[in-house]
Amino acid sequence: MDDIKYGEILLPGDEKTQDRREKRVRDKFWPTMKKAVRQLPFGRDAVAAFYCATDPKTPRKVKGILLAALAYFVMPADIIPDFFAVIGFSDDMAVLTAAIAMIGGHIKEGHYEAADRALADETLKP
């Protein structure tokens, strides 16, 4: 997957696209995370990105980029199937890493603190 593909995946989209992605991410993020948490080397970043993307204070463009990356993470079909343990999540990690690089410092310490609390919870409830 090259930079052009990342750029296509991470387009923030218009308001309707962002709303659709947010619904998909809200519906599927935690079930996907529960299944994958033991295999994810980037779990803390994924959960912090979720909290940033769903934070009403997050700018709309930043929210759109994060929702695009998280929607890719929760998609049942992706470039490398996730059932291949850690290797299966490498494309998801690359997309999320690219998104985090694009949004700069918008994921705040409070988002990471919320991620730490969620990851410490055995049930991974938000």
C-alpha cells in the first residue's frame, strides 16, 4: 500500500460521509477491539484515536481523518485479513499511523488517559 492509497483512505469526506463513518465506528469499534486487543501493538493509539474522533471539541477535518482510519480498522474486509494475527493488523496500523501523523497533536493527553482506562478494563467498555 503506497502513499496514494493512504491518501485515498484517509480523505476526511463531506459531512454525510463523516456521519456514516462515525456511526460505523461507534457500532463496530469496541467489538472489533475486544477481538483484537491481544494482537494489537497499537491498541492504545487506536483507542485514543477513537476518543479523539468522538470528542465534540475535535475539529471536523481531524475527526474526519480519524474516522476514516478507524472505519478502515473495523471493516470486515481489508488488504491483509486480520485473522493472520499481528501481520493481519499491519495495514490497519499503517493507516492509523498515517492518520495520526496527518492530524498532528490533536490527540490530547486526556484521550490517552481515557484509552488507558478503557484498556485496563477487562471488558473494554468505553
